[in-house]
Amino acid sequence: MRVLAGKVALISGAASGIGRAIAMLFSAEGAAVAMVDRDGAGAEALARSVEQSGGRALALRADVTRAADCAAAVRAAAASWGRLDILVNSAGIIRRATVLETSETEWDQVMAVNLKSIFLLSKQSIPVMVAGGGGSIVNVASGWGLAGGPRAAAYCASKGAVVQLTKAMAIDHGPDRIRVNCVCPGDTDTPMLRAEAAQLGEPIERFLGAAAERPLRRIGRPEEIARAALFLASDAASFVTGAALVVDGGGLCSGGG
């Protein structure tokens, strides 16, 4: 039996990378999936693919840094399927720069996408989950939210805040039967990771080679992060809340990320 059969999930950042992999896996496991992204065309293409495979999907174009867009997305998902059981906050951006190299605008952008969006979508989703008897929230943080990393000041600050926000929400909403956890990926082969090489002015192969320097000797695949998110969202993790699940090929334990 598919582990998310009968569930409704809303996933931000669903048009590419880790968010896309999560949306595809959750659909394959039986969930109706509302796919939220600023890239409306990308979300629509994914939704069509899911529906052609027999799944239930809804594409929602939204800027998750805007309260009105987040409220509209949650309303649309709940109106389509009558409930909301799972929220995955996967939208994210990175700016590879020190504090001195980061402009105020860049700082605000990173914080808005990586952190504020979780606040906004959770604020709208939690009442719907409470009305339905509970739910699960999975936030995508980062290994660098636990250990930090070079030339990524705003990103590390935002992801560290995601870890702590996860724990605070788990405390506040456990009595509502809402579990809140986060997954902390290491370097994963996504368009965002490859864009980092350009930001740093490094050849892509050299950059990816350095990222693979961890005990498992490779970078992650989006599907591997999706499987961790599936565990946290599912009843298999029914007694897990406030956790930060590291999925990084051993990067943190070896002093990397």
C-alpha cells in the first residue's frame, strides 16, 4: 500500500531540484500534491506529468515571500481536495558571499525565500491541519544550517534559523497533533548547486569534485533527499517531531557540509 494514500500535500519550490523530487515521490506514494513555485510553467509541466501517470496534482504559481500568495495557495489546495495533511517547505535560494560581500537586498532576498516563506506557509497551513485532526510539516534546511560554511553568510544564517524554527513549531503545535521536522541535505545535484559554481567563479567540474569530498565520495541526488522527506512526512515517523535529519553522505561528521 502506498504510504501517503489519501493524503494531501502542498510543496513549495516544486518546479525543480529537491522540491520537484519530493513532489514526484509523494505523488507516486499516493498523495494529492499541490505544487507551488514562482515558475508557474514548470509547476504546470510537472503537474501534467503526474496526472498522465494517474496521480492527482495542482500547479500553483506563487511568490512564497508574499503573504497573499501563500494564503491563496493553501486555500486552493484545501478547496481542491478538502483537507491539507502535509506541508513541505522546499523553496530556497543561495548567495555565496561573506557578510562584507553581501548587499542588504541580497540578505533580505535570502531570508525571505529561505525563512519567511516557511513562516507564511505554515501560518496558513496549520489552521487547516488542525481542522483536519493534525498533519506533518517538513522544512528543507541544510547541513550548513548546523555547521556553517564558507562564503555563504546569509544562506547559513537562514538555514540555521530554519532548524530552530522547526524545533519551536514542534513544541507549539505538538498538542495539535502536528509534527514538524526538517531535513538537512548536504551538497545535492540540483540547478541551485550548479549555480553556486558560477557565483564563485569556479569551473563546474572542479566545484562538483570538491563537493564530493565526503565519506561516500559523491554528492547527493534529489531523490535521496526526497526519501528522507517522505519518511518524516509519513506515519513511519509518527513519534518524530522537532528533528533535524542530516542526509549528506557523511559530510558533517567528516568536517564538511
